[in-house]
Amino acid sequence: MAIQGGTNSNHQVTRYRAEATRTDTGWLIKVRGARGLTIAARTLAGAEADVAEALAARLDTSPRGLDLAIRVLIPESISDRLKAALELSAEADTLRDAAATAWREVAVALATELGLSQQDAAAVMGISRQRVGQLLRNVEGPREDRETPLPAGRRRRMSSPVR
């Protein structure tokens, strides 16, 4: 969590760090370097603005002149699971990007090396003709498909050579 602000009247951004601890009724946020400023909040979502306003009032400045980062203190076992989930999400993003590149390369190869229309490439790939068109546009710009798709309800799905 962080609140990023502009500059104060001295054109300097003052950095403050806070730690949020879970209580029975919500959260307790302690701001370091702010003469013992502690704020109670029911939710973390509302805590950022509340802490910034209280800190600005204590310092007699605008909240825009503050750079406030709130670190949430949670048990290590949960922190480890959060870290693992974030790492898995990053890996999934990498795999998704690699898959998108692979799909694009297959669409291009079918169109350029085999000379297949978008409709035929779609049948081979097991995706819609429109998706093939999107994949090809991302590489070679707009392309007209001269084949007319089958009317709704009459589409045939061919099995791909590789499944």
C-alpha cells in the first residue's frame, strides 16, 4: 500500500513509513517518525486516506506533500503463502505470453507457409476464424479473408493433428 503525493510548499516530498497490525476490531497503523502517530481503522482500504490526513494535520501540511507507505504485518506463514501466490502469478503471466506468441507463430505459419485461409487455419487450430484474424493482424496488419464462414449452427470443428 502506498500513497503517492505531489510536492509540498517547499517542493519536497517527505517520506513516511507505517506499519499496520490487525486487531479484534480492525487495524492499528503506527507511523514511524511522526511523533507517535497511531491511527485505528476498521479497514485497510480506508486507512490510507485516514493516515495521510492525520499525518498532514499533525505536520501542518497537505497530504499531497507526503509519500506514505503502509506495510501490513501478517504472520510469516501467511506471508510465505502470499509470496508463493505472487510468484505463481508471475510465472502464469510468463507462460500466457509464451502461449500467445506460440499461437501467433502457428497462425502465421499456417497462413504463410501453407497458404491456408483464416477459416482453414481456424479449423486446424481449433479456434474461431476471428481469433485467427486477430493473431494475424498482430503480426502482418489487416488481412481480408475471402472465404465466407458457415451460417450459425452449421460450423464444423475439425480435430487438430495435435491434441
